[in-house]
Amino acid sequence: MQKRFALKLLAASALLASAGTVLADDVIKVANIVELSGGGASAGTNFKNGVELAVKEINAAGGILGKKIQTTTSDTQSNPGVAKGLTQKAIDDGVFAIFGPVYSGSIMVSMAESRRAEVPNWTGGEAAAITAQGNPYVFRTAFGQSFSFPKVARYITGKSKNLAVIYVNNDFGKGGLDMMRKALANSPTKIAAEISTDSGQVDFSSAVLKAKQSNADAVFVYTNEEESARALRELRKQGWNKPIIGETTLTGQKVIELAGDAANGAVAHVGLTVDAPNPEMLKFKAKFYQEYKYISDHNGIKGYTGVYVLKAAIDKAGKLDRKAVAQAMKGLSISAKKYPGVLMDVSFDNNGDLDRESYVVEVKNGKQVVIEVLPPLNPVLAPAASAQPAKK
């Protein structure tokens, strides 16, 4: 009897000690789990830098609920298995929130760990399946495919009747192809060819030849950044002079640098661009450049705004409670006037998907130029759901 009582007392003491550690922390621990090497190095590095810039600013302004944010950064090596292990380690270290991974294939694996531990997890991944699983602890820092593809499809239907799709054969690319099929299903635009490519593929000559042989009047390129640059160079090399259309990854800053003149004329729907006609975005562009001496791509914006979303959710919850913060994210609307760090008014649904305005850009003389501003897909949520610091 005494032995059983002692064991129960020990277990209860351990539980209280664990809870006490969370409450007694002088900092808010945040893990940055991103791709710093491998195929996702460019995306992950930008995301990490965006997170760290936001943390620096928030800490300088007094932190969140009087506590400073403390970050640790780990490299997934663009490997889903490594991402899962790093997520588990971060949880064991008692983090309050996780940012990353950026690659859809990695977050699809790692988010099972953050869900199990009830740790809020912001991701740059865009595959539709990420939020389709009903994970209450995963939230996007950019459009999911279910929000972005209806927008880009509207643009495509005005430019193409027969579309060739070059996509990367991974969770990201296959999810995009599936959403494009759905978005064009009842439109006058037909998909003339579905051309699969590999992650990290170097030679796009065959893929471009297939697009040309399909007699398509436009091509939609949906691959990761470095592959997008290679595809653009090959399209120009083979004399493709029809519209080249894509999503955010087609016209990112890194792609433009790698593709050179071959990027000129490419058009894409982008949820985030430092060249948006938005005063807060232009301030971010300047601050990021001052900090890192290069211009951020969309991934830097994802990381930066994600941390400010965390701040807004904590303010709404009114306490440093992970479950309460995850619940506060449901139906949350954040005003850029009250939280300039989110850069644009943004709203979240109950699945963790976000909605806000976006842009159609064209690469001209090596720079993204906004040629159209698109409104949010859905009306902004009711003001009552907006982030407000909780009343004490």
C-alpha cells in the first residue's frame, strides 16, 4: 500500500514539476525546424531569417505578455524523417510553438508529433492535404492550394484553352495538379498534358518537349524553386513563346536570380511578394535587406508574418497556454492596422487555412511587377473574431 502511494505521489510530483516548468519559464521557447541544406535550403533559410527578424523586433518591443521569445534552429536537411525526429526533440525540450518545416512532404510527416504533444505548429507548406486532415495544431503561413489554385485558375481561363502542366512528383506537386484539375473542371480550359518531373531534376529538355508536342497554348509550371529556374531556362532554349504561368515558386527572387533573362515574361499568382503595393510590405523588404543584405523571397515573409500571428493568437488567448492559443487560432482575423507585422489583413478558418488578398505578378527586367491585385476568396470573418488583447 505504502509503495503504491509513494509511486502515485512521485508521478503527481513529476506532473506538477513539468507544468511548473512551463509556467515558470522566463522565455517563450520557439523551435525553428527548417530546410537549411538539401533541395529546400533556399526556402528554409529565408523562412528562418524571417522568423528571427520578427522575434528580434517583438523582443525589442517588450516581448509577448512580458516574456521574450527564445528561438532554436534545426536543419531538416530537406528530409521528412529528419524533420520528424527534430520535431520530437523540440517537444522534449518543452517548446511553446514550432515554425516549419517549409516543404510539404516534411510537415506532412512531422506534424503528427506536434499534434500528439498539442504544440501549435506554423508551416510554410502549401499542399492541400496538410490542413485537410483536421489537425487542430497546424496553421499555415501562406495560402494552401485550396485557396491559391481557384485564384490562378481564374487567370488561366482568360489566357488558355489547352494547358500543359509541368509538375514535381511529390506531395507539393501532386497536390497542385489535383487542385488544378478541380479548379479547371467546369471551365473552357482543358489540360492538354500532365508532365511529371522529379524533385531536384536537372534536365528539363524532355518535359519541355512534351509540352510543345501537346500543342498547348500555355504552360503551367509547378515545381520547387531551383527546378523552376531550370524549367524556365529550358523553355526559352527550346523557343517556347507562349504564356508561362505558375504559382509563387515560379517567380520567386531565387528563381529570378538563377534563371536570369529566361524568367522575364513569366507570370504567376503569388500570395506574398516584397514588391506588393503595400506600405508595410515595403517596410519589411527594407528591414530584411538591412538585416541580411539580400532581398527576401516569399518564404522570408512567411516566417516573419507567422511569428506575428503567434503573438496575435497569444494576445487573444490572454495566457501562455498552448491549447488555448491553438483554439484562439480558429476563426481568427488579424488587422494589419493593429498588428503591422502581419503586413496584410488576414483571417484563418477552423482548419488552419488562411485567406487574404494576393497578386498576379509578371517578371520584367529581372524583377517582379504586380499587374493585378486579387481580393480574398471569402469575406473577412466577423470583427468579434479579430485578435484583441484579452481583458485582464
